[in-house]
Amino acid sequence: MGVLHTPHGKVKTPGFVPVATRGALKGMSFEEGKELGADIFMINTFHFYCRREHETVARKGGLHNFLNIDTPLMTDSGGFQVFSLGAGWEQSTGKILKRKEKEESKEKKKRVKIGEDSVLFKSPFDGSKVEITPESSVKAQENLGADIIFAFDECTSPLASYEYQKKSLQKTHRWAERSLKAHTSEKQAMMGIVQGGRFEDLRKESAETIGKFPFFGFGVGGSFGDSYGDSKENMYSLLGLVVDTLPSEKPRHFLGIGEPEDIVESVKRGVDLFDCVLPTRFARHGTVLTREGRLNIKSSRYKDDDRFLEKGCGCKTCVNYKRSYLHHLAKRKEIYAVMLLMHHNLFYIFRLMEDLREKIEKGEL
Ligand SMILES: [Zn+2]
């Protein structure tokens, strides 16, 4: 187990970072998040950037003042959201392929223009023209004032070709240099991002190049999968390679990963931090993380199930609420259902992180 020291306090590692996209967790207060075990929260720069709200936040003295919290915070650079808006949307895919998307994807009109200097796109919020450069991403992140920030990168699609990935990677490296140059705040630590898609030599090249830059730590971004099925195995082996190539004394953050089994496999390979919307998104869809796998509380099989949510879980939801009642709330789309399920899902993830830290302490991992 390790500890990251930030101007706003300590972060235990390996640790999970809940995502508060627009400055709020969906269905939970920061206080509750902290009680459950969160040491640090992630805020998405992109959502503040598109409406220039980072300037408003700067006038309010930064995120800590604006949100009135003294917890460590991190912001991402916007690269991932640009991918979601562009290639991710065109090819109907996410970071990890979940089905045979290659065949299913249809050509769509390009919504994002990725150049050497910047990315250009129409804001998904109000249709206005938005440009992000490494410099403007860093400036926005300095305005937001989180403790840990990220260099601007191009997050590529899992379907991108070797040639595209190679070119993109070199651009991401140039953008990393530009991000470092633009970074002036001494109170903020910056992480560089390793890309390279599913290709071993590109991942190694990226880890070697980014690893030599004077970043505080490193994010592992982008997609790893090639086709359905081998996606995760490939991800674990490439992740191992990346972690082994990066300087061992610096922290490593796996961006956008939150499946319990992925967390365990990544911690075994030396990852320190994870951020993901998964516990929240699952809660909104009625999906509950349990030690025996997932269950969906909306399924009709829980209509007359009067057992408490997960046996042996000590969280507020599991101690007080029966499956039949939670099923009813979730089916009727009550806000309270999301709150109760999110409480359990985050409790589950933080218990997992604590177990992992304990196992590391005891030398059992
Ligand atoms: Zn529970």
C-alpha cells in the first residue's frame, strides 16, 4: 500500500476515484462519498470547458472553493470525451469492445476534426464551435485548480488501424510536451498519458517516451482490445508491459476502469489509482455489484424476494432494504433507488480496495 500526498490531504493507494462529472456525484453527496472511503474525486474538464465554466470557477477561487470541499481532487484533460464525441460515436464503440462492433458499425459523418495543433468540434451541449489545444486544456485545468491534472492526449478507438495509432501516438507525445510547457501552477501535479491502443510495440514506445518526461505520475489511457473476447486478456498483458516500462517510483492511474475484476488484475500488475463512472452508471440502470457477480434489481425475479440486498454486506442499503422494495423503487424510477444502489455499489468498490491494500500489506497479492 502507498500514500499520495496532495495539498488537500492524503490519498491511499491502490485507490478508487469516484467521478463527479459536473462537480457532483450522481445521487450522493461528497460527504457520503468520503464516509464510504473516497480520498479523492475526479471532475471532468470537458463539461466545464465547453461552456467556458472553468472561467467562472476560476473567479470563485477554483473548484475547492466553489464546491466548498477540502478533499483532494483531480481533473482529466478532455481527451476521452473528444474520443466519445468523435470516433467513439462514429463507430458506436467504447474503450472496450463489448460485441462484434466492427461489422455493425456504419460510416457516420465526422463530428470531430483532429489536427496537429488542436481538436475542433461542435459542443454536444449547445452546438457552438469548440477548440481544445494542449495549452487550453491545461489552462482550463489550472482554472479549475484540482490537485492532480492530466496532459491532453488523443484517445484512439479500439478499431483504429496500426498506422493511425502510430501517428496518433506521436502526436500525443508532442501534446504531452506542450502540456508540460503550458503548466505553470506549482500547486498542481500533472500526469502524462500513455496511449498505443492494442499494439505491444506502440504501448512500449509510448510508456518509454512518456515515462522520460518529468511528469508527477502517469495515466494509462485508450483502448486495448482488438476483437470481442480477447479484449481483456490483451488489456492485462499490455497493461503489465506498460507498468513495467514506466518509472517504478511514480504513481500510475488507469483511466476509466472500474469493473471489479479489472481492478484486481490491474492492482496485481502495479496500478495505483482508478477512476470510473461504473458504480454510478450501474446504479442508474438497477445493476448491483455483489461478491457473487452482478444482479439487476429490476428483474422480475426480485419482485417477491424479501431478502436484504446482499447478504453479508454491511452497507446502509443492505442492512435496511429488501430486494422487493428496491425492485419496486427501481422499476418506478424513484431517485431514491439510484441513491440506495449507488451507496451499495461504491461501498462494494471501496471494500474491494481496502481488501487489496490489506493483502498488499500482508504480502498476499
Ligand atoms: Zn451493500
